Amino acid sequence: MTRTNALILGMLAWLLPAASGQSIQYNASKKIWLLNSQTSSYAIGVKADGSLRHLYWGAPLWRMDDIASPVDRRELSSFDPPEMLENDEYPGWGGTRYYEPSVKIVRENGNRDLVLRYASHQIRGNELDIELKDIRDDIRVTLHYRVYPEYGILRRSSTVRNATARPIVVESAQSAVWHMPPGEGYRLSYLNGRWAAETQLVREPIHPGDKVLESRKGHTSHNFNPWFAIDTGDADEEHGRVWFGALAWSGNWRFTVEQTPYRQVRVTGGYNTFDFAYPLKPGESLDTPAFYGGFSERGFGAASRALHNLERAEILPGGLTSRLRPVLYNSWEATTFNVNEAGQRELADKAAKLGVELFVMDDGWFGARNDDHAGLGDWFVNPKKFPQGLKSLIDHVNGLGMDFGLWVEPEMVNANSDLYRAHPDWVMNFPDRPRSELRNQMVLNLARSDVKEYIFGVLDKLATENNIRYFKWDMNRPFSEPGWPEVAPADQRKLWVEYDRNLYEILDRLRAKHPKLEIESCSGGGGRVDLEILKRVEEVWASDNTEAFDRLRIQEGFSQAYTAKIMSAWVTDVPNQNGRSTSLAYRFLVAMQGALGIGSNLNRFSAADTELATRMIATYKRIRATVQGGDLYRLSSPRTEDLTANQYVAADGRQSVLFAFRHSQQYNTAPPTILLRGLDERAIYKVELVTGRLAETQTEFSGAYLMRAGLNLTLRGDYDAAAVILERM
Ligand code: DGJ
């Protein structure tokens, strides 16, 4: 077949189902479903005995007839039963299944066997529900599928329903199992880290056995982020097959990556099974979090872009109609807890002159909050620091043409607070056991409805009485002693689920009541970043580490899963973490790759700093639609190269921006030529340097030249940086 024919067939493969509006096809005689998007297909079938089998996930297929109905596998030995050789789409724990189950229950009488069979299904547009039922009892599981044809992504989740007359307890409820095509030699990518070192990208071969990525901490966590990618071991940013997924849950979650002895590789993910027990009375049900999955034939870059596009269009509040992120100033690194009206006014005056659009006052404005030992829980303004209340400062900030934002940490309480003195029982705790404090604070039990109402009330009052455009919602410690003594012992572990449901409810109600309010999710940096919180917030704080060189790797990992639009990135003072000092221009260019913020102490800015910052902010406003809404191409990685290079291409292709950072030049070596991506090879681009120098002398180049011959930046010494804007002529 010629390359052209192959291309046409490939195009047809995804155009046909999408164009006919049939992203989901069903063949009734074969009992097979084919779910199609522009870049992937997914097939499931029912076996003769009624069990549901995964059949295919990968590059697009268009011919239903190609897919065979699932058949029985022969027992290999009494130790390798047929169930182990087949890819069960959503296995209950029962019968001869010894791998990670999708759902595990226990009945009142101790019976734990659950074997699920197809019962019915329903297709509505891009959505498919398949209902399964236990072979004996009326315990039902509905599998939900939603295809996003234009983004190449499938959303999956499940609902476990107790339709029997007796109570059951759900011990494991997973959102989905994602199966790779049978084989070996796969490689897993995931995001690992800790406080101030989040989203470090790890790539390692998948070996036989299980690998667990999880949070047991009550929040999404800094240690692992609920994202994975699996490739055939040879993919790079531009090439190769990549299967990827991201779970939408901000509480305890778990991915189990399994390679079995039968050439099966799969990822099971959903609620963490650790300490999990969710009782269901007759008629009750449990919904699992959404698990989004996609496939790319064009490497890790296309996989990330698919997620970025989905987030901007389908996940973030307001979708594509939401505004571009404003340039933000945050007081934290400048003043820490020492906030007061005069000091904040002074910073606001300076920030406004630089071109800042949103002024955020961080920690220290409330209760007896002079350090981290007191005040959390007392969300009334400190009268010594703000004798005229917040209004006077907010009016001043608004008068300067900026919106006002406020830091809050609603889920927490200090022992030294009026709230804790009044309601010590509101903290999650095991009676008569110590209550562990971290950063001198405890976690309120948000699973309780009185706590939920209190938190909603406090925030609603603040937003009603003041012109607050933005809350920075922080959460500075994980759970401990997650007891809920007020409910029956059997119900206490529901806390792991109800806490987050109430968190989401508060955010939803606040947003509904204050439609202009925007929210940032922060958890001591990037501890609460996931696709479910993203439905309710405009920005996230990726890390408390604002040191620009460290930030390159944090941002590289972050960008695997999340769009630059939500990534709050600040320019701060030096020396910073690691005692490192980089130039102000370098720090700006690092932060300009996300939603730009300034966290410096502006009182220390020299005239030259002020001039540079003003110019950089103006430049950022010119390019932010490209950075926040465009396609990201990671051209060179800080993990493996002496040069980090990222390029953003505007959605309409008219502008592109290249950022490049040299780490440490040795032997007087020139940096490598940078080959750009995503341009129109026939178009001519005008090249403009934001900072840095080009070896080339002309300023106009064809897309073909830029992508094939490339640009040569003269980056010298340590921590040199440059940025180039390309405007299509
Ligand atoms: C942790 C956050 O990540 C910081 O940005 C800052 O808001 C502090 N908390 C305030 O206590």
C-alpha cells in the first residue's frame, strides 16, 4: 500500500464514526461494542456465558466485522484457570480470579463471592452504560463510558448498587481497568515527588508483578499524582504508541499496574482499597471517580496535548469560554504572616504599576494569625492588622484596576483558635487517642454536615461581604487519625469518600452563588491537583518550590498531565531553594510558561528590575493566549539534556513561542540547534527575541526551515535563557 493510501485509510478510520456521529457502535449478534474517537478505538464484548471481556484499546479501527466475539480460553493447568488468561472488563472478586479485582464486597453473612454477568446496556449519543449483575444476587454494577471523539479520550467510571434486601459492604470499588494489548516490554511513566519537589517524571520498565501508585493521605498528594502513561518501551515526544490515563479524585486513590505471567498488562484504578469499607444498605449505591484514558500513536507529546485540550474544553469551569488567566501578585514570599493594610497597599501600588491584574493577599490576615501556631479556623479579619476591615484594602486594590484575591485554609484548625475551643469534636479523631498535629494544625472532619455547613457559611460570608474575585484554597497537611466517632463504627470509614464529596459540594455551591468567583487549589504546593478538583478551580499551585531551575523539572512533569493554563507560576526572589540565584529574566521566562504570577518582594526591586518586570509582563500578555490555550511541544527535557526547550503554538497557528534554558555550559560548547514543531511549513514566520541572542542574522524564516534546519540560540555560561516569539506573516 502506498503511503498516501495508508494515510487516507487512516483518516477514514477516525473520520467515519466521528462524522456519522456514531462514536459508539453495537453489533447485537456478536454482542460487541466499538467506541471510537479520532485517535483511538476501544472494544468490549460479551462471552457466551455472559461475562464481559475487554477486546481492544489502541489506534482507530473502523470495521466492526474485524473484531471477533470473545471465546473461552482453555485451562492451562489447575493453577492457571481460564479466568486468569482472559481480560475481564470489570472483574468482581469471586470464582477463580486471583488478580486485582475491580469490585469486592462482603455480604452480611460473610459471603464474599461476586461473579458479574452482562444484564443490559444503553447507548445515548457518546455515552454507553453496561449493567452487570451477580450470578445469584441482585448486586449490580453499571459501567459508564463516555467518548470524547475530538480529544481521543474515554471517560470511565462505575456504580455499585445493592438491590438485595440485605446490607453489604463494598471493600473495593475501582473506576476502571485499562488493558494494554497482550505483550511484554512495556514501560510505565508516572509522577512522583514530595513537598517542594512534586511531579518528577519517572520512566521505568514494567516487570512481572504489581506496582502500586497511590495516596493514603486524604488528598491527591505530592508523592504520586493520579496520572500514568504506558508505552511500548520506545516512544518519545513525537513517536510511538502511548496509552495514558488520569483519575479524577482528590482523596485516597490507587493505581495497580499489573503484568501477569500471561502477557497481560493492565492498570486498575479508583478508590484506594487501603482502610476502605463502604456499607450499602438495600437500595443504596456507590459511584466511583471518573477515570479518563486515551491513546496516542504520536508519542508522549500528543498524549499530553490530548489531556490539555480535554481539560480546557470539558473539565475546567466555563470551558473554552473562560477567561485567560490574569497576571497575579501574591504576598506570601514577600511578607509571610506579616500582613497589614499599609504593607499590602504598598505592594499593591507597585504590583499595579508592573501590570498585575489580580492581587492576592496570602496567609496572616485573620484571627490571631502571626505565625503557624494560631488562628486557623477563625476566619474573621484581624482588627490590629486591618483596623478598617478588608474593605478598605480591597477598594484600594480595585481602585488600582486589579481584582482582589484572598488566601484561606478552610479545612484546618489550630488548637489555639476560638473554633477549636468551641468545637474540639469537629476534628477527625479516634477518641482517647492523641491527635497528631502537623504544622501545628488538625484536620476538620469535612464528612460531617455541620462542618461542611460551617465552612460553606464562612466562605459565603467572606465572598458576600467583600469584593473577592479569587480564593486561594490551601490545605497544608494530610489526614491522620481519620476517625468519625459520631457515626456507627461500620460507617466510619465512609469518611474517605464523604469528605471529598462535601469538599466538592462546597466548591460547587460557592461557585453557583458567586458566579464571578475564581478559586485556586493549593495543598502546600501541588498536593491537590487532579481532574476532579479541576472541575471547580481555575488555577492550581504546582509547588511551593519557586526556584526557577528546580521548577523546570516540576513543570515538565506537571505538563505531562495538565495544561499550562492552570499552572500558577511565580517569579520570586533569589537566592531561593538550594541557595541558587538565577537572573530575573530567567525567572520570568520559567514562570511565563504557565499562568504568570509575581511573588517577589517588590519593595526590594531596583529600577532595572521594575523596568524588566514591566516589559516581561507586557510581553506575557501578548503571548498568554498561546501559552495557556495553545499546543505544547516539549522539545528538550531538563531530565536528560543540558538544554530545556518548550514551544507553544497558538490554536489558530498564528503565533508560536519558544522558551529555552541552558543549564551549565562546558568546554565552550554551543547549545544544540532547536528544531521547532507544529508550524506550517509553507508559511513565513517573523522571529522576535524576548531575551537572548540568535546566531542567525535574519528575522524571517519559513516553517519548513524552522522545523528542519532549526534555530541556534547563543546560550552561554550557567542558567542562560532566551525566548523567541514567532508571528506568522
Ligand atoms: C502553603 C502554600 O503553598 C503557600 O503558597 C502559602 O500560601 C502558605 N501555605 C501559607 O501558609
